[in-house]
Amino acid sequence: MPFEEDARPLLTAEEFRLLKELLLDACGLQLREDLKYVVERRLWPRLEALSLRDYSGYYRYLRFDARAREEVELAIELLVPHETYFFREPTQLGSFERELLPRLCQQNASSRKLRLWSAGCSSGEEPYTLSMLIAETGLFDGWDVQIHGTDISRRMLTAARAAEYGSSALRTTTPAQLARHFDPISAGRFRVKAGLKNRVSFGHLNLLDEAGLKLLPRMDAIFCRNVLIYLEPAARRKVVHSFWEQLVAGGYLLLGHSESLLTFSTDFALVQLTGDLVYRRPAGA
């Protein structure tokens, strides 16, 4: 029987601590103390769905039930933000299009291959945006171009594979971009054109999963924007190290504008572009 709003179980300080530790181990997610009410509000429908009376019961379910792994993924999906849209952070994208793509074209001229990774791709807007930018340069026509999008949310990946979007996802897309890169499918709904969509593949991945990371090819550039800010420091360091390992020598790492590696001791070189700062694995590394 559904909980009444005023009968909703309260998340105690001890239950919050246990859930924080469990999710930290699972994916590196860092839950601040001031998010206790948010965690309580977003997870209580799962208690209702599983007929559990309190968060202690839910914690035990996450630890010991045969379906615990699937439920942990659901809990993470409910707590991790998924906000994104096409052509987000246009200054950085402009620098990528005008400066980095020509460099990558020159670096890979002999192989005529390009590999990009959108780590934490949510519902797909970022990797499809990269496909559109590549098409607009015209530099990679006839190349073997692969763009990999990964996310921890299976629900978001299902939406990404459908490649159908409405006004929220398209809010900064210009009419010209809409005409070039999308097909209308209904009032206010658009689908990414097939040629752009076919360059992009999606897969489920926890960025702390070392075995899963090894299934990806080496990358020429990695986009991980507005993901590291939700991870605790040790998880951040581990993920950044994985990015280093996954990049080819001379490859680039692009973070969100609120993120940096300045507090980390890494071997990445800082590269000043016209409108942005990005990180590069040195060519000799």
C-alpha cells in the first residue's frame, strides 16, 4: 500500500551514513550532508515499490538481496543529475571544432581514424553534438570515425539510442543547426539524422569499473564534463588516471568549466586554446 505523504519514513543520520558509504563504494558518488532530504525524497518511492518500511531495510536490500546490483543502479540513477542539452558550453565546443579537430586531423592523417569518448553522456546530446561538429568541419569525410558514449544510467542510454529530442534538449540549437542535423518527427520533436547517429555507439559503464574501461579503444579525445564534481576525491583521482591510460599519446581531455585538475598531481599538460583550457597527454608519454 503506498505511503501517505505525511507517513513517509524519515531517513535517520545513521541510515544516511550507511547509504552514503555504500554508494561511495559503488560509483564514487559523494553525497553532502545537506543532501539528506534530497536522498530521502528521491529514494522513498523505491521503499514503496519494494514494500520496505524504513531506510534500514532498504540498505539491507542493497547489501544482501539477490537483486541488489540492479537496485544499486536504480538508486544511483535517481540520485545522479542527468541535465544536458545540445551544444552545451559553446565556447569550449568552438575551440574544439576550430583548434583541436584540425590538430587531430593532422595527427591521424596516416590512419584516417578518429576515436572520441563522451564519459557520462546521459541521454546522448553531447556525443551527437560532437558528431555534428565533426561533420561541419568537413575534415573527416571518408574517415573511420567512432564516437563512444557511456553512462551509468541504463534509462538514459535507452533515450540516447533513440536519438529523439524535444525543446528542452534543443534550447540552444539554432534554426540552421536544427535544419542541418535533425529530421522532424512530430510537433516539437526531432530525430538526429542517420548519418550523424551512425557514428555514435552507447554502452553502460561505471567509470570505476576497470574491466569495463578496457573494452573501450584508445581515444584521441575524451569529454567528461560536469561528472567529476559529483565524485569524492579518491574516485576522481582514479577516474582521471583511467582517462590518462585510455588516451593515445597526444590525446586531449576536456572537462566542464567548473572542473579542473589543478588540485591533482597528474602528468597531463595544460593546453591554452583561444577560448578554453584543456588537458593533453604529452605526445612522448
